Amino acid sequence: MNIEIDTRLETLVDDVGLTGIVNALSEICLAKAEHLRANWQDESSAEIWERDAAALSEVTLSLEN
């Protein structure tokens, strides 16, 4: 990554915490999956985004414990 992106991510982590960032990424993945289904009828890509969302949800749970 470049320095600008690193700095922006660090600021976000400082603002909402790592758990908040990972949870937000999970929600974004689910939204992308829904968009692919609704607008492109692309089930296979939607399933990939849902799998990623599930993995991120597991990370969120492990961070909370």
C-alpha cells in the first residue's frame, strides 16, 4: 500500500477501532453481494463476496473475545 492509504486506514482504526473497521468491511461485502445479485444476476460473484463477509464476521467475533 502507499503511505496515503496507510495513513487514512490508521486514522479510521484510531476513530472506530479495528473491530469497527472489520465489521464495516463485512457489511460492505454483503452490500456488494446484494448489488451483484440485484443488478447483474451474478450469483457466483455474489457468493464470493458473501464468503468474504462471513470470514470477516468471524474475525470480528474473535476480536471481541
